Amino acid sequence: MEILTLNFFIALLIYLLGVASPGPSNLAIAHTSIYAGRKAGIVFALGITCGSFFWGILAASGLQPLLNKYSDLLYILKLLGGLYFLYLAFNSFKMVFNKQKRKSVDVSKKRVSYLKYFLLGVVMHLLNPKAIAVWIAIIAVALPNESLNTGSLYVPVIACLPIGIFVFIGYSFMFSNEKVVNKYFSFKRYIDSIVGVTFSAVGLKLMFEEK
């Protein structure tokens, strides 16, 4: 196929490195898996994946010209996204100052709403407009030939889908492992602080960067 070029596979590698590297989404999956268990972490990860690929499909459909025309829409998305990340940061800092001492976590008796975690994952990525730029860049790298038909624009997005699912769910499995969870509680204050600072930085950057 014409689209299966070296650039196409380079774009997939860029996406893999991007989603596998520590970032707000992966930190949120890790926190959810630690505090709510593996199933909640997986559902949250699937929500993030759906939110991410929603932006991917819109980017392939030509969202960028629309956002360029209606710049206020992107600005509103950034403000909402910034507030949401600051809310996540607040929850992380709250855990830092929680004086309750715990050395392990038992989620077997917890009742959790999986729909809630799925929707939280979706919302987290829908309120991250930077995902648009990432997808546009991946599509541009994968399909630099302007003569390709419109349908080809969706191929990189579809090809990235299993990679995203594998990586995000992999994080939920990793951070719901008993040894990893117990190790986490040994460094809880420091890790929660790093998570809080990261979410704060992302939130403030979204809210105060120029239009």
C-alpha cells in the first residue's frame, strides 16, 4: 500500500514513545489503579483512549481550519482543561497532607462506579486541546504526500488505536500490582507531590498560554 511508507512507521513510533512516556494521562491511570484497583484503572484507561481518538478522528476530519476560524473555541477548551487539571492537582496535594498512615491498599471490598471512571478518562482527554496538535503532527508525518485521498488520513489514527490501548492498559496493570502498590506507599508523599506539581503545571500552562 502507498501509505505504508517509512514515514508511516516513524509516526507510529513517535506515537508509541509519546503515550508510553510519563505524562498527565499515565499518572492519572497509575493513581486510579493504585487507589481504586485494576478494573477501575483499565476502565479509566479506556476512557482516556476514547477521548484521545475522538480528537484523532476530528483532526483527520479537518478540525484545524475550524479551530483557526473560531479561535475562541480553542481558548475555552484550554480554560476548561486547565481548571480540570488544577482540580486533579488539588486532589493529589490533598493526599500528600493526608495524615492517615497506610502501607498497602485493599480494593477488593470497595464499590466503585466504573462508568464514573470511564467518563473521567474521556473528559480528561477531551479537555486537553493539545491532543489536537499531537494528532495533526502524527498525521502530517505519516502521510506527507498531499495527493493521498481523504480516507487515508484516518489510517494513522486507526493504526495508533491498538498501541494506545496496549500502553494505557499496561499502566493500569503495572500500578495495580501488589508489590508496586506497596512500594508506592513507601514513597507516597514524594510521588503524590510530583503528580500534583505536574498537574498544576499542565493546568496553569493551558490557562495562561497565549491564544
